[in-house]
Amino acid sequence: MKSWKNVDEYIAAAPKEVRPKLEQVRAAIREVAQDAVESISYGMPFYSYKGEQGFKGRLVYFGLLKARIALYMRPENLEGHTGKVAKYMTTKSTLQFPLDEAVPVQLIKELVGDAMRRHAAEGRNSRSTGTRQGSGRAMEPVRAIAGT
């Protein structure tokens, strides 16, 4: 598996015609998850809730497959959206968006936004606070991407 240092490198390594779609996914996530820490995990872009480590800190991953872009989320973050995600669902925690279709930016924003709210609620209901991860990089302002 190829190892990238950051999400910019990951996207730059993708075929030229796919990069705008990856940027759309990234921008959608970053717009609604401004407190998330962006890094590379398991060889793909990863966003952790406020840099928390461990399973509960996982917010969303995305990656390029041969003919699709995959979005990986905790199953409970997809519950309640079954009607909207059924077209893209391949496993209980994976959505796949065909490269020959428009990226469902609004759906991604809705899913990640709901996941952020769930994480915030879990944090308020938990006595422990997650530890911050030092390997991710702070978010930069979202760049405008055509078609979003």
C-alpha cells in the first residue's frame, strides 16, 4: 500500500480526471467538520473528531477505488439515513459513489454533520475526554470547488 504524508499528496496521486471529485468530497467534509483533524490512516484520507484517538474518535474516511469513491463511516452514523444512502451502500459502514456520476455533496455534508452532532453529544454524555492526536494537521479554510 502506498503511503502518503497528507491528503494533498493523496489527491495529487489520483488520476487527473478524478481529482476534482476527491476535492469535492474533501471540501464537503471540511465544511461541516471544521473541528476535525485531517490526516492519513490506512492509506487514505481520515478525519477524527477534534483529533480524538481510538474507535470513538473516528468520523469519516474516504478513498479512491477503481471506479468509485468510497466513504467509510461508523454504522450508527448511517442509521436514520437508510433511504438516502441505500443507492450507495455496500456494507453497513461503506458508501460507494460511482465516478461516472456526480458526487452527492449534500448527502456527504448531511451525514458528516450528523456524525459531528453525535460525537458532540457523546462527549457531553461521557465523563472522559478524548486525547488529542498529534499527527494530524490543522484544517485550513475550505477552498471553493466548482460544482459544490
